[in-house]
Amino acid sequence: MARMVSKKAGLPPGSLVYVGEKDHGKASISVLDYNGAQYSERSGITASECSVFKDKPTVTWINVVGLGDIGSLRTLGNLFDIHPLVLEDILNTNQRPKYEDFDTYLFVVLKMLFNDAHSILSEQVSIVVGSNYIISFQERQGDVFDPVRERIRTGKGRLRTEGADYLGYALIDAIVDNYFTVLEQMGERIEKMEEKLVIDPTPETLQRIHNLKRDIIYMRKGVWPLREVVSNFERGESPLVKESTIVYLRDVYDHTIQVIDTIETYRDMTSGLTDLYMSSISNKMNEVMKVLTIIATIFIPLTFIAGIYGMNFNNTGRPYNMPELYWEWGYPATLLSFVIVSLTMVYYFKRKKWL
């Protein structure tokens, strides 16, 4: 990705260079046009065909998928008077979430998150909110806007009776609501990780902890600035945002705060997972050392006894030398002493609850 961004080095402001994933195909453009009484839906149209929707009294949602088609993007920019710097930001998919007011339209950048098998995927979504239209730009196919489309098609709720500002709120709300789904699955990953650490910590588990930390940092980077974006959207004085929509934006702001708090909680929990891993590994090592120490402790007196009777001092004519060398039951008696000493020590260890 850094090599893609470096292509913009030295270019003048407003230069349209796509820095995301390689995409040499045409942009896929779909349109939903509606009011309280009816709606129409079109797909596979060209950028120039969108010009008819600019001044219509109905609300129009133009969704563009695929940012590699610079020509289509430039055409839309000319049709709807979108500033070249905004087009540049749309193509720069490393943008931080932000909100900008250009008087005749509002520009919002968000991060749409998805759960992969063991990681989190991110996609930049750029939204231009006009007086009677919304233009959304996505990197690739697949999004979280299907419930919004369904509400437009069926006429459920108040979406069809509201303006473009309410549609912009609905799209932002769909993205934020999907954060809760991502967080729910992340919470399950953390719970499974805790169980694994308690039962059987392995080096692979530590690698998964690091991957989980990376995902949380990645998600935090994409979500944390969203609080400022929604706050500016809500508290801005743009005539494009009606007073009735501000109430709903406050609800999105509350959800954003809740998402951020949950991410911070998971961040602390993930940091604790590393400590739990080290503690579990230390406990396992302590258990191993405990067993080895007990075994060594039991064999110390046995080794002492065996060492004494391995000296083989002959007691013939020497009363102070070892008299047991010629005992009839000397060898069985020594083995019996081994057993008695060992059992006595095991009993003592159990009384002390060391075993």
C-alpha cells in the first residue's frame, strides 16, 4: 500500500490517482430514485447518465462501486460540482474518517468493517450529501446497506418520506450498527482465547493474541475519529441537514461512543491475555519444576544411603569400619530402608499439601 501512495508524490493537489487495490475495470453504478409515492431502481448505468438526477425533486441515491475507473469519477465530479480535492480524497483509500462542509454538499468518509475468518477487513466508504441526492463510493462489491435498500423498496419506515440528509444518516447508521456485529464476534474470539490460555497455552496461542491485538488497533484507528465525524454532522449549521434528522444523528453519536467504549474494553482485555499467557506458562513450568524437585528430594536421602554403603570399607580386624558388609540380610534391609524413607517423605509432602 505504501508503494501505491508513493505514486502521488510530487503531483499537484487534486490529482486523481487511485491508491487502493488494483482495479482496471469500469465502475459499477446503481441508482435508487424515490419519493413518498414511488421509487425506481437502475443498475449498470454510466456516469454521464446520472446527470438527469441532479435537479429532480425526488431523492436520488447513486452508488458507485470500484474506484479504479478515474474517468467515471471525474465525470460525476463535473456533473455534481464536486471539488477536485474531494475526488482526490475519495481515491485515497487511506483516509482518516472525516466530515467536511462545502456549502452545497457535505462530504463524509467512513470505514466499513467486515469479519474475515481470523481477522478484520476494512473498506473506505465516501459519501457526498447534496440537497436532493446522495453519492456513495465503495472500493468493491458487498456492503452493509441492504437493509436501507429494502426499506426504500418496500416503503417501510420514514425513509421514503424524508430527504437526502436522512438517507445519509441511514447509511452512516448501517455502518455503525455493523460495528456491533464485528465487536460481538471479536468478543467471542477473546472468550475462546481465555479458555485456551487457561487449559493449554501454546506458542500458536500467543501468535493469535498478537493478531487479535492488531485487529483491535486496526478497528480503533477506523472507529475512533468517527465520533468527531458524527458530532460535526450533528452540530453543523448546514441547511442541508434538517432539524428532524439531527435527533437521529444524536442516536448514532451515542452508538459510536458505545462502540468506542467496547473497543477500549476489548483492548484492555487483550492486553490482559498476554499477562494470562505468561502466567499460564509460568504455572506450567512451576508444576513441572515442582514434580522434578519432589523426585530429586526423594532420591537425595536414597543417594546418601547408597553412597555410604557403596564405600565398601572392610571391617575385618577393624571395628570402626563398616560392620554391615557381612550381614546376612544387609542388602534387603538397605532396600527396605529406601522404601520406608521414600514413603515417609511422600506422606510428609502430602501432609504439607505439596503434592
